[in-house]
Amino acid sequence: MMDEVKTFAQNVIANVERVIVGKRDAIELAVIALLCQGHLLIEDVPGVGKTMLARSLARSLDCSFNRIQFTPDMLPSDVTGVSIYNQATSAFEFRPGPVMAQIVLADEINRATPKTQSALLEAMQEAQLTVDGVTHHLPRPFMVLATQNPIEYEGTFRLPEAQMDRFLMRIKLGYPRLDDEIDVLDRQQYRHPVEDLEAVSSAEDVIAAQDAIRSVFISPEIKRYIVEIIQGTRAHDEVYLGSSPRGSLALYRTSQARAALRGRDYVLPDDVKALVGPVLGHRVIMGSGARLRELTPDAIIEDILANLVVPGGPANR
């Protein structure tokens, strides 16, 4: 079964690479988030392909796609939808908002006010919406890819810790290399390659792969290693607030997905180590002294990993 998951992931990654050039690692992380039924926060400067990554992923999966452009004047109902009174039937009818799709791009999410940002919380955590006391279930698969500009930019609102924690991973695309940027120019000479992108899988394939990765084996030693990393973020002198147990679950599940992407039915310590940064970087709140010294969560995570004993392979299976 893991060979099927590997094939599925390789097909999707290769298809997205037709649009997003030179960013295979970031695309792989996006597919891992999809397999874990999680949500992805893409933080970077404008124009590096954040929106194209979301559109390309949705087209590759043949899933419904909606884009929400967040602005300071948006209301929560602009995201979730509203109930409108129908005079002909003398009843209220629910008009779904753009969040009612399988792949949702929340573009520049930190340009909206915190009240509007919070409209996504229930959808991201529970895969449902409650409008006027009525619960509406979201389609499956369901994934939010949110982009945000660096908080130093004008007109941005910092995402609260509770919402940051809802994102399975945070990634950055970065500027392309010189040769890759020339390749981008060549590909877009006549039209954007995303317009010709065709689906290489279906929503049913995604759901099957999501269910399959849960059977990937994780030894007790590696489970302990995951929890030791999480507890290390809580005990570190430079950290004001460490990761919650949601971080443990995120690292556990993403490690399973990474192993499956490589055709394995067991997790190695390298799977865990490769995902610690994207999974925990946005869950670690630095102390004031560390911020003054410009220490980053990534540096703290590297320090924690350096002081832990790496467990052996998949023993005692």
C-alpha cells in the first residue's frame, strides 16, 4: 500500500513542479500536509509563487478550489457564508462562503483583522462550520493553504498563537535561483503553465492515501524521541512558550506521511528530524531576551536536537 502512496505523491509533486520551479522540498511538504489532513501556512514576500502552489495543487488533485483574498474590511461571514431569508419559501437559506471547498487558499491572511481570521478556526480544526446555530460539514478532503506576508509589512495583523497552532506546518518558498528564474520566464512566454495543468489524481485517491498513512509503524523509541523534542521546547531557557501536545501529534503524523512518501511502512529518526523545523517553528514562542539577541525558533530546535540521543531503527516491529 505504501508503494501506492509513494506513486500518488510522486505524480502530484511532479505535476506541481511544472508550475513551481526549483521548490521540490516545499511541494513535498505541502503534499505531506495534505496526506495528514492538515493545513499549511506559507510565509514569504509577495510574488514568489505562494498562490500558484495552492492553485497547482488543487488542479493536480481535481478538487474544488476557492480563493479568499483577505483584506482589513472583511467580515467573518465573508468567509463562512450567511443565512438569507427567502420570501418565497418563508425560510432562511444558507449561502455558503468561499471556505466551502476542498482546497481553500486564504491569501494574505494576516491582512484581515483577528476577528475575521478566527472565522477559519472551526473550519480548520473540526472540518465544519456553524452559522446561526446550524452545523455545515465541509467536503473531504479539506485543506487550507494560507499565505501571509512578513509581519513587518504595513497593514498586517499578527496571527494569534491559537490560530498559528492550527496550521500543521509553516514553510517558506524563498526566491528562486538564477537558472530557475530564467526557466520561469521561458515557461510563461506565451501563457501561464497553470492554465494547462491537468489532474493526475482524484479526491478519492487523496482520501485513500490519507487513510493509508495511519498504518505506518512508529516504534516506541521514536515515539519517545518525538515527545522528548516537544518537551525540550517547553524546558528551554530561551523559550517563553513551548509546543503543545498538538505539536506532538503533528510531528507523529507528518513523520508517518514522509515515510510513506518514500515507500516505507515504518518511520526512521531522519523522518522526524527533517520535519521538526516546519512543524514546530511556528509553535515556539521566543522569550524577550532571545528576541533581543535575534535568536530564532530554528536555532532553538537545532540546539534541542543536538542534545538528544537519536533512537535506533524500527526495532520490535
